[in-house]
Amino acid sequence: MTSTPRPPRTRKTAEERRTEILRTAARLALERGLERVTMQLVADELGVRPGLISHYFATVDDLLCEAFVRAVARERSALLPEEDAALPPARRLARLLHRLGGEEFTDLGRLWLNARHLARYRPNLRRAVAGQEAIMRATLTAVIEDGVRGGDFTTPDPLGACVVILVAIDGLGSYANDEPPFTHPALDALVFTTAERELGLPVGTLRHLA
């Protein structure tokens, strides 16, 4: 009986391996929390030695920061996908707010809570959190400015409106860890009504467009 020869193993490039490590760490951060992500855990998930992880990331702090950025950037792309760019600003905003209320983004809310708490004690993570907050502010402000130019929104301060909307989103996210989940009609409508008020829209406009 002859054995079938195994195909030669393909050696991953440094960039492929680094991406694989980050992707795994980002997934674990969303599922278990940043503080539970260790080089050993990531190595176990990938079936490699911890030394391989430390070859690409000198400290677990470096790994956590990049994993957080990757996870948030990925979720941001899902909230504001490129295919929505051609939609009117009000529709883009409505779809963003609707997606944020979905169960698939509950882990994202938990990750933000987790990161902001840990950022008090980890300067590198604090800078990463601030950087991602700035990107989200710029992204949402651009949508609002587009709506103001087109006459969809009415606000003298697009950045100010953006900040108020994001604070409402963060406030809603503070309930992400409740078990059982706390629900109330006022919470369901909170972000929509806040955005409508800030942008001079009749109540119900954004929920209808979502």
C-alpha cells in the first residue's frame, strides 16, 4: 500500500503572518475582551509558539493596540460601506444608525467600553482610542456636511451635531454588558430622535429611511 505524498507546505510571508495574527487578536478582543488577549492565547488559536507572536509584536500592549484599531476599522467599514457612498446623506445616516442597533454590533459596543476603561492605564491604547474616535468624528461630520450642502440637513455646526449624535450612540452602548439586556422604547428611538433634532429633521424621518 502506497501512501499519498503530502503537498508541500506553503510558507507564509511576513506580511501574511502578521495580518493573520492581528485578525485573530482582533476577533478575540471582540469575543472575550482586550484584557484577556495574550500572546499565549493568540498563539494557541493559531497553533504556533508564543515566540512567533512576539517576533511581530514586541509587547502585548503593541498587539492589543493594533488589534483594537483593526477591529474598530473593520466594524466601521461595515457600518458605512463603500456602496452606501452614492446614497443621499440622510439615507446613509439612517442606515448607519439602524446597523448600530443590530445584534452583530453589540460586541463592538463592548469593545469600546473595554478599550476606554483600559485606556486609563495604558497610554498607547489611549492614543489608539483617541485616534479611532477622531476618524469616526471626521467620517460622520463629512456625511452631515454633505447633507447640509444638499439641503437635507439644517445645522450651523456639523461637527457639534456629530459630537452630540456620537455621545448618544456611546450612551446607548453603555448598556451593552447588561444581562439580561435592558430594553425600552425610549432607548430604541434615542439615537434616531437625537440625530433628527440636531439636523433639523421631522421626528421619524431617519427611522423611515432606515
